[in-house]
Amino acid sequence: MERALENLMYSLRWLLAPIYLGLSLAVLMLGIKFFQELFHAFPNILAMPEVDLILLTLTLIDIALVGGLLVMVMLSGYENFVSALNITGNTEKLSWLGKIDSGGLKSKVAASIVAISSIHLLKVFMNAANIEPEKIKWYVIIHLTFVGSAFAMGYLDKITRKPGDNL
């Protein structure tokens, strides 16, 4: 009975596979939004103030970072929690694939969130003349919370790692 229950629980990890596949749809949506932003900007590029162009560029970087984060979570999560990826043939394998454990993935997600938050905060600062100081203060507090959380997670991971662990 115990063995059957353990086998069932182990098999249920496959319920995560559609979730990771669903993240690929989120990447597709980000790609569509990325190009939508570009196509909206091109007709007005010569009349666009430099600050607006910088804000647009930061938005595009933000979208790219979120897309990269989704790919990392999608592939590493699948490989850590569902099944190893068997990539064969002429397909180029990403160098980090198979090297990120769940703790490393958590740290990389936290670092990515800090990077995304940094870009968002830079966009807020670039547009500070149009934003209430109270809101700017809260953006900074939220960003510092992300930074503190990422630092704490990294520190906890460091002190709990066994010697010889790579990630």
C-alpha cells in the first residue's frame, strides 16, 4: 500500500508539466507585447522626445528580462520537478540547463526580480516629474524590499549549502 501511494505521488509530478508549458504561452504574449510597443513607436520616432524613447527602451528591456525569467523557470522547473530534458540532434543546449537546482533557481528568480524592479524604478525616476512623491517613496520601499529579500535568500542559501555544492 505504501509503495503504491509513493508511486502515485511521484507520478503526480507530471501535473506540473502543463503549467510549465503554459509559461511558454506567457513568453509568446510578452513577445507580442514587445513588438506591439515597437510598432507603435516607429511612426513617431522622429517626433518622440528623448526621455520617451529611453522609457520605451527600458520597457522593452523589462519585457526581455521577464521573458528570460519565464524561460529559466519553465525549463529549470520542468527539469527539477518533472523530468530531465532529453535534447538531441542539432539542437543547441543552453549551458545552464541541468545545472540549476531548486535553490539556485530560487536565487536566480530573486536576482531577476531585483533587476526587473531596478529597471521599473529607473523608469519611475525618469518620469519623476509626473509622479507624486508619495508614490515614488513607495516604489523605492518596494524595490528595497525586493533587494533585502534577495539578499536574505542568498545569504540563507550560502549558509545552508554543503561544501562542494556548485549552485
